[in-house]
Amino acid sequence: MIAPSILSADFARLADEAAAVAGAGGAGADWLHVDVMDAHFVPNLTLGLPVVEALLAATEVPIDCHLMIDDPDRWAIGYAEAGAHNVTVHVEAAADPVALAKNLRAAGALAGLSLKPGTPLEPYVETLRHFDTLLVMSVEPGFGGQSFISDVLDKVRSARRLVDTGHLRLLVEIDGGINAETIEAAAEAGVDCFVAGSAVYGADDPARAVALLRDRVRAVTPHRWTE
Ligand code: DX5
Ligand code: ZN
């Protein structure tokens, strides 16, 4: 799955930018990744629930909300209730991630847990049994256009093993520095869902950039594709 991040899109034309990657007949973006930042958990400020609600009304592409905010225990539920498909919170910010996951699921969303590059996976394996997605950050959260931190691929491989052996049931998602070069190593490590901001919206043709990224994944992991 490919999830373009609108962080690198034109914020004055978000509906058009969503349409630019939607594609025809299922060929485009699988999810649209929306980065919510509060200038506290990360040193940047983006958008919040009103903009997500407007996007939900403007596109059919499932919305993947990545909440880089303090106190997600209080704020995340609103995104699920609004209709976001997946709502991801940071383990470094959540006081009670298991309760949060249950509430997100009860509101009809998938529940996602994200780990910053320096946050290990092992202490959270039991917690992750309550989640549908694991978002492995491959840059320090806060800004688009940073370089991929390949050290996090060990974490991806560990998560992949836990899923493949049945200990966890979740999608492994990666976010940060994904482009036509880095996506292959991420795919080989076992990522299911690739977030890409600048590589998609920095391209002349965002829809073509999505298709090219997907082609790269299929080329290196043909055994994981059933179509
Ligand atoms: C960064 C965000 C990412 C960002 C990725 O904190 O979480 O989703 O948009 O941008 P690129 O793909 O340019 O690294
Ligand atoms: Zn993100």
C-alpha cells in the first residue's frame, strides 16, 4: 500500500491534491496520510480536526491520520468519530495506549501506534496486540523532506517476524524519507504500507510517482503480491 502524505502538498488546494493521487480504478493511493502536529510533541504546527473533516468530505481515499500531538488520549477519538480510516498515536505521548486503541476501534477506526526512530519495539509488543497498524518512523517526526534513517529497518524486520509468526496482527507502516531509492530496502524488510510525502507531491506527476513507488515494491517482493 502507498499512502501519500499531504504534508508536502499545497495546503491551499487540498481537495485537488487528494484527487491528484486518487487514481482511477484503484490504481492510485491506497490511503491519504495526514500529519497532525501541535507544536508541542513536535516543533511544527500543521492542521487539526476541521481540516481533516473537510478532507473526509472531499475525497473517497481512506484517511490515515498521524497524530504527532501531546495528550492523544484526549484528542485522537475525534478523528475516529469524524470517519478517519486509521488513527495513529505516538507511544511516547500516549498515557494509556491500550484504552486508546479500544476507543478508536469502538468508534469504527483502525488503531495505529507509532514509534519514533529511537524508540524500541520490544517494550511495546504486548501493547501492539491491541493495534491494527504499527507506524515505524524513519525520520524524526516533524518535517517532510528529511533523509531516511535505515537503522529503523531492524525494527521493521522484528515487527514483520512477529506478524508472520502470528504474535501480532497488524500492518507495518513506514514514514519518512521514502522515495524510489529507499523504498526497496523497506519493502525487503517487510513493510506493508509506505508513506511518502516529498517523493509524491514533489514530483511533476504525483499519480505517476505513486505508481512508480508501487512498481518498485512489487519488483523486490513479488511473493507478497497476489494480484
Ligand atoms: C514527518 C511526517 C511524514 C512526512 C514524510 O514527521 O510524519 O509523514 O510527510 O515526508 P517525506 O516523505 O518527505 O519524508
Ligand atoms: Zn506522518
